[in-house]
Amino acid sequence: MELTDKTLMLAVKAGDLDQFGVLFQRHHNAIFAFFYRMTADASTSEDLTQEVFIRMLKYRNTFGEDSDLRGWMYQIARNLRADHFRHRVPQAALLQEIQADHASPSQRLEQKERVAVLHQALLALPEDRRELLILARYEEMKYEQIAALLSIEVGAVKVRVHRALRELREMFFKMSGEETACDVKKPTTI
Amino acid sequence: MRCEEADNHIAEYVAGRLAADSPFRNHLAECARCRTEVRGLTEIWTDLDEVHVPKVSAVMQPRLLATIAETKLEISNSRRTPMPYLIKPILTVLLSTAAAWFLGHSLVQPLHEAGITVERPAANNPDDHYRGDANAPLTLVEYGDYECPPCATYNPVVNEVLKRYAGQVKLEYRHFAMTRIHPNALLAAAAAEAAGKQGHYWEMHDLLLSGQQRWAKQDNPEQFFVPMAASIGLDSNKFLEDLRGPEVQARIVKQMAETNIQAVPAFFINGHQIQVLPNIESFVAAIDVELKKK
């Protein structure tokens, strides 16, 4: 029977460090993807991923019987990213400038290019909205888990995800130069 | 349901998380505005799935492995003794010194007799760097950390021992970087290994230890290591490439993972850990005991 994350982490906390390798194998891809989607910087994301696991070991005694490993791990990841990027030029602002120079308004983008621009649009979102979207879209976290992680109400998570998604769509159209696919003021049928 | 209220459910609907009996579904059937909104956002939501994420290495980096090794050590120490980390070895040396002063005894005390075992103390490992005659009957194994001040103090003594016992004793050196207290120790070990790839391991080993105060605790120790490498005739570009490469890091980590020593420097003769002071007499006493057994 496969041991749960909590069981493994409690074993690590109790001194069985061999179980830590299992946790690393289970979660390092997801943590890396979280950082990469937030930053588009593979090298930094890889370093930060390793640092998350270093901090998990360092702070293992703060993991309790009632703790949720994913929530705890992502809290460490969020703090780490905040520390890392605190004194840097906001990447979103830079990306917006770059994209403004290179957008080609009349060109309809191929799907691959379209997805690349979508990632750029995601990176250009304000950090809190970007993080919320990534957690909701990719990390398979329940709204309740996200709410606990961000210290907000579940209802607020639902509303903010909707707003962030709308902002992303607007940013995407701005960057790609595409016409807005649907204008909410002019109803059409599905 | 009004559209303003429906907005609270759109994200759930787009993500496929909305309950089957949610009143929002009825609203959607009736409201063209919300259908349009849902269609546009669903397209973006679906495309997000295709955002490429590169493959990440499934290998733990040396710093993480070192933390695991140190944590193991910490746990092992806390189970063995209530004394804090490093206090025991310091006290052991102080007490041994005091005892020797009073009793005139040799300071050599094989720890295995006290029930303390240490993994992989055996010598003649092809992975280890050695100094001295390859066929010497006695091998002194040292675990060290280039950023550790006592290791720097011991180094000239060890070199003197090798001169005195030329042909009889050789030294094998293994890394044990205590990264929590010595942030540059891993990089320094990598510098020695990188120099070794150009055939100058021991020159760099001596330079790192004799010049320790210049680079220890510095933010960018590489700026000190590169001139050191150049001063012994190394190709600086290759040196840097090797220093940052996975091969030397893997070698260091392997050595660190194979031992459970408690402090550095740690010395072994023929598989037994010995406690020696940084003076020639202390080493002579330990080595002569072993040579008599040969």
C-alpha cells in the first residue's frame, strides 16, 4: 500500500530521512512547474525547487499531525519565491514592454505561437492573480486548499479566479493583437 | 439568478468544478451574455493546459543532498547525546588534551573501542585522491572541509607526517562539507576536484587551506578560486566549467553520503578513527602503533 504524503513527512520528522526521497520524487515536478509557470526561468525554478525541499527538511518540526503536506509545501514555495524576487525588477513589467514592441496586430497566431503568447500574458499578470490562476489551473488544489493557503474565503477564491481569468484573456488579446473573440456586451449564442 | 451573482460561479463552471445541480446551469441556458463569457474563458482555460514546462532533473542537487546528510548527522548526534551539535567533539578534544597533560598519555584512542562505528573508513578506494607512495603499507584517511579552520591548521602537520613517513604512509582525502556553517565549503571542494581533473588536485588542496581566510564566508568565492587555479597553471575556463559541472559535485556528494562522521577533520588509520591533535607528536604516536602491527 502506498504511504500517504502525511505519513511520509511525519516519518521524516521522526528521523526516517530515507522517506524524504519518496516525497521529492512525488512532488518535485509539480513544484518546478509552479515556479516555472510563475517565472519562465528554468534555471531559477530548478534552484528554487531544490530550496523548497531543503526548507522542508529544515522546518520539518513545524509539520504537524493536522498539517496538509501540499498546503505546507506550497506555503514554503510561496515564501521562497517572495524572498527570491523581492528585490528584482518585476518581470511582468519587463515582459509587457517587450511584448508591446513585438506584437503583430494583423497576424493571426498559430496555435503553438498562441500558447507561447498566452504564457507571456500569464507572466504579465500581477503576481497575486498569476499565482492564483496557476494554483487553480495546474496544481489540482481544491478551492478550500487555495483559500487556506492564501488566507482568504473560499467564495473570494471563486470570484478572484474568474477575474484573473478575464484579465488573462484581455492581456492575451492585447499581446497577440487578436480581435476580442467575444464581446460580452454583444451577446451571441454558443 | 442575476448575471452579477452568476459571475461567482463562472470560474467553477469553466474549471469543471461546478456541482451538477447548481442553479447557474439554468441561468446559463437562458443568458446569452454569460454563455459568451463562458465560451471565451473556456478557450483560454483550455489553452493554458498547453503552456509548455521543460523537463526538470529528477536528481537532487548537492546542496539538498548535503542538507539530508547533515540532518542525518544532526539526528544521529541528538540520539547519541543530549549535547548540542559540535559540542561533543570539542569537549572530547579538550578533555583529551587535559588528560594527556596530566598523565602523559598518547592521545590516540580508537573510537571503535568505544562502540562508535564509522561507515566506509577503508582505504585504497580508487575514487579517493591520495598523496604519498601508492604502495605504502599504511593509509591515513582524512575527511575534511576546506572552509573549516581546524582543517587548515591540521594540513601542514599532515604534510609533515607524510614527509617523515615517506614510503610508509599515504594520505587519502575525502570531502565532508558542513554547508550549514560553511557556506562555501561545497564550492571549495568542487574547486579542488576541478583542479584534480587537470592533474593538480593537491596543489589546489593546499592553496585552499592555506588561503582559507581570504575566500571563506565571501559572497562570491569563485573570484578567489579562479586566480588560485591560474597560479598553478590551470586552464581557467575548463576549471570553471568543471567546478560548476555535475561530475565533481556528484563525486563530493557520494563521499559525503557514505560516512557518518561527527566532525571534521576526521582521521582514520586502517579503518579505525583516531583522535589526534594538530601536532606531529600526536600523529607519530598513532602511526607508530599501527606500524608496529605490520
